[in-house]
Amino acid sequence: MKLGQATIKDIAKELNVSTSTVSRALKDYPGISDETKRKVKELADKLNYRPNAVALSLRKSKSFTIGVIIPEVVHFFFSTVISGVEEVAFANGYNVILCQTNEKFNREKSSVETMLSNQIDGVLVSFSRETTNFDHFKKMIELEFPIVFFDRIPDLENTINVTVNDYQGAYKAVKHLIDQGFKRIVHLSGPDNLTISKQRKEGYLDALKDSGIKVKPEWIVECPYGTEKESILITIELFKNKENRPDAIFAHHDIVAAGAMMALKALNLRIPEDVGVVGFSNWQFSSMIDPPLSTVAQPGFQIGETATKILLDLINKKTNMDSSPLNIVLDTELLIRKSSVKV
Amino acid sequence: MKLGQATIKDIAKELNVSTSTVSRALKDYPGISDETKRKVKELADKLNYRPNAVALSLRKSKSFTIGVIIPEVVHFFFSTVISGVEEVAFANGYNVILCQTNEKFNREKSSVETMLSNQIDGVLVSFSRETTNFDHFKKMIELEFPIVFFDRIPDLENTINVTVNDYQGAYKAVKHLIDQGFKRIVHLSGPDNLTISKQRKEGYLDALKDSGIKVKPEWIVECPYGTEKESILITIELFKNKENRPDAIFAHHDIVAAGAMMALKALNLRIPEDVGVVGFSNWQFSSMIDPPLSTVAQPGFQIGETATKILLDLINKKTNMDSSPLNIVLDTELLIRKSSVKV
DNA sequence: TTGTAAGCGTTATCAG
DNA sequence: CTGATAACGCTTACAA
């Protein structure tokens, strides 16, 4: 209206036919004379007719829109995921509506409400760091609302999850450090309530155990915020004592690793000669820092693609939610760069 | 329905009142008995009633949704902008629908169509690298559809734009290099059809001119793709000849700068002793590389915020499109780090 | 204080 | 081959 947007009614009036005829003509329904079809389509073209998606949604109880709830867009990993989501959604004629929670529980809850209100067809979720109560998601699941979790997955029954093999990634990373001759490997870990953090820690622990290395409790330090600054402070603290210093760091993601590297440089420790470093996630910058950072690459784009494909299948009933509590686990890849290779 | 979602009708039937009464009760309209209000609200609560946003959109011809069209989510700058957009939109009860064009013109055109079909209330656009024809946007503007361009702005009449002062940023950066004693400053420039690229180039040229430095044509090299690899190759080529080598690089963004730094290191040139480097955009990694990269910071988040505020004003008729062809230009900030400071 | 009915744009159903 | 009508969920004159 505001747009002078032509509707099916306008076309009908102009051509002296009924709206149903127009509707059918536009969709090439059988049983409409070619003549009428032609006229309708011509006029539609001329008037720049565009079907009103909102009316369609209402009519069909289907919006061709999926929602994505993530902690933060600016995290490289998440933006990669979104990119994958967008691709698949777009290819299938779906729109993507975005809500970032900024790692806030309340924001997450209200995002869920918004999404439901907006009649979206399904939702992809990676929940916030603060989230320990999953009732808002449970409600959706009970309503059989299509939902797929990725990366950060909840401790709930009957969910469909797409993750990477964090355990395996961490294991490979630490094993690699051990193979390089590092022995006192510390772990800068993530927030404890996230499965991914736990998995990475497990991988770290098992790799050490399998190599007969006994872990000291002080080797595991949580970096809940995952910022560069936090990591610098923690690293400096870790290396304060000159005796029995750690000789390698496995960080739960690259920003933390980069922070650690900055701290090490400030302490005049050489990487990797004195201290080896491996990160997680293969952030954009990781190959560009000095020395280039070894890291565990997560296929973010692929996570987005996969999760979206599954969600669309769910929406279109090709998959059934309860019939198949699904757990897709994608492989990680250890990218060995200079920061962890003894010469 | 599928969700067992309760509607106003359900409530009405259950309480033996009309739907209008329910509607009014829920919105605290005057002239509804407290008793009824209470009952309605109670039941609504119990049934987990949630207004159907789609029906509302249809009724009011307003969707409380804005669209964002950008080249790529994974670019740090754009994800920062989105973050700002999301904040303001969320705070005002608006949803954000996202389309990335992947720098493809066709994709951009179809995104515009989708958005219009979906009755979004307004749109924020940063167009693709490929876009030289602006008819699809022109159409929107002629229809008085609320649209705000940011960062990459078109050559059209009567548009509202939010940009950063690219010219000024570039000028400051190059002036700084000159002040540090660099004299043969090359510019790795962006794609020529983008205003931002032109502006940055102008800033570069003027800074040199104002300092009485004559620019050699071979000092300006276009890096249209802006990838690290492209930049490495170009830099190596630029420094091939040992005589009269450049002594500083001003790159049109940080990835390009980082690529150049990698090339310089490979050539055993020291940064900043032999070659000074300044980038653009202040990517996340820029402070973490070695040496930390001087760069021109663009307030991405603020761009997103500002553009969205203006868009919402437009939508709500607080601002008028043609009455005020607006050009908001935000300031950049030169962040001086080690890569450009002679000791 | 409450109800009736029309309408937002579209399509499915039934009837001609 | 085409038309009338109802319905999706909600709001809002207008009536009562």
C-alpha cells in the first residue's frame, strides 16, 4: 500500500476477473485459459506485482523463515557458521532472521519468544555462556518445534545437535605437542558449563594420560572470558615461577592462544623453542601472526550448512524429531604451523 | 496450530466472550471490566498465548522487521556493523533479517526482491563489489521505501548514507607515515568502483601532495580481492627491484596489510625499520600480529547503530527521506602501533 | 462494558 | 474454465 504495491485484487479488478482466477493464473494452475494467463501475467509484470509473503505466511502457517540464535556475530567462528546457514537457507528459498544474545541468558529467552511470535519455521541455536537452565528450549522441543543445536549443545533429551569433535581435536593437538617433545603442557580452558569446553579438556587429559604424563592440577586454568587480556594475565602468572615452568600451551581458542603468545614474548620466551603453543578454531588471523599459530580447525561453514540442511528436513518432515535424536559430529583438522614445531 | 499455539479465538471461546473483547483486554484498553481483563489475562497466561506477529504484520502492514544486505558476514567489519544493527533493532522491538550477497550482483538483486516480498519495514544496504547498476535500489527509493546505505554508498540522488571519513582516515595514516620519515609510500588500494576505495586513495594522494612528495604511478597497486595471498604476491613484486624500493605501505585494509607484512618478512625486510606499514579497519587480529599493526579504526558498531537509528526514524516518519538527503560521516581514528613507528 | 463485522492479501474448496 | 466464499489471526469502527 505504502509502496503502491499491487495486489492480486488490483489485477483482478483491472481485468474484470476474480481474485481466484488471478491467483491460479499466476501459478500456472491447470484449467485456466492461456488467454487469461497471458493477460494476468502481463499486467502483473506491468504493475510490478510481488506476492505478499506475510499474507502467505498467515494463510499457510509457514513463513519460509528460520531463526538463528547465537552468542555474538563478531566471533569469527559464528560468523562463519552464519555464512553457511545463509547459503543453504537462500538456496532453498528461506530467510534468515538473526538474534544475538551477547551471551546473556535473558536476551536468549526473549529471542526465543520473538522467534515463536514471528512464526518462524524452525530455529538454530548456540546458546549463551550464561545459560544453564534450558526450559525455554525444552518448551520448544515439547511443542515439536523444529530446533537444531550447534556447537554448544544442551543437556537435554531428544535434541538434534551438530558439533565438531572437540574431544578429538584437543586430543590431536595435545598429542602433537607431546610428539614434538613438549612435556609440561598447560591448558587454558573455556567456561566449564559448556560441553565444548569439557570435551576439549577431556581430550587434553586423555592425550596426556595415554602418553603417561601426569597432569598437575595447576596446569589447567580456566579462561572463562576468552579475551586476549585475560589470557595475557593468566599466562604471565603461569610463567612467573622460573622453576618447572610449563613448556607448552594448549588454549581453548585462538584469541586465548594469541594472548598467551603476547605474554610469552613479553617474558622473552621464544615460541616454539621455549614454549610451544596450539590454539583452537583457526581464526582468520592465526596464520598471520608470528610465529603462525598451530590450531585445530573447526569447519564453521560446514556446521552452518549441515545444521541448516537438517533443520530444513525437519521442517519439511523428511526427518522426524523424536524418531531420531541426532548427533552429527564433524571432524576437526589439526593445522600444524610454526608455533608448535620444534626445529 | 502445529504448535498448539493458542489464539485469541481460543481464549474467546473458552471464556464465552468475543475476540474483540479478548484483544482489548490483553492490551488494557479502557472500557473493559477489570474482572474480564483478569480472566482473559489469566487464561492467556495459562495457554501460553503469544500474539501472532504475522497476523499483526498483515493487519498493520508493518512487520517490525528490518533487512540488512551486506557482502559477507565473515568480514570483521561487517559483523561489527551487524552487531550494532542488532542492538538498536532489538532495543526497539525490531527483528533483523539478514542477506549476504557474497559480493554477487545477482544475489543482491534477488535479496532486494525477497525483502520487498517479506514486507520488511526498511533496509540497510552495503552493496556488493560487483554492483555498478543501482536500478534495484533506485526502484526502492522511488517507492519511498525506507533505505539507508552504509559504508559502500551509491552514486544516486536523495539517498541517506552512513559512512566513515575514509578520506580523512587515509590522509591521517599517510601523513603519519610521512612524519615518521617514510618517503616512498605505496598504496595497496581497493576495488576502484567503490567510493570507499576512491576516498582512501584520494586521502593518500593528498597527504603526499601536501607534503610535497611526488607520487609515482607504480606506487598505487589495486588489490581488488583484498586477500592475504593476493597481497603477498603483489608486495613481493613491488619489492623485487632492490633499487629505489618503497619504504612504506599503506594498505586499504588490514588483511592486505598483514599479507604485505608476511611478504616483507619473507624478503627479510624489517618492519618498521626498513618498511613501515599501516592498514585500515582495525581488524581483531591487528594488535596481535608481530609487530602490532598500525591501522585506521572504523567505528563499525557505531555505523550499525547510527544507520539503524536513522532507518527507524525514517520508518516511523520522524525523518523524511526526500526532505533530507542525509550524509552522516563518522570519524576514523588512527591507531599507531609498532608497524609504522621508527625508533 | 461488550459484540459484530469488515478487512489486511492470499489460496483452497466448492459450486457453477 | 471461472467465480464466490471462507479462512489464516488480529484490530477497529460502529453498534448495542
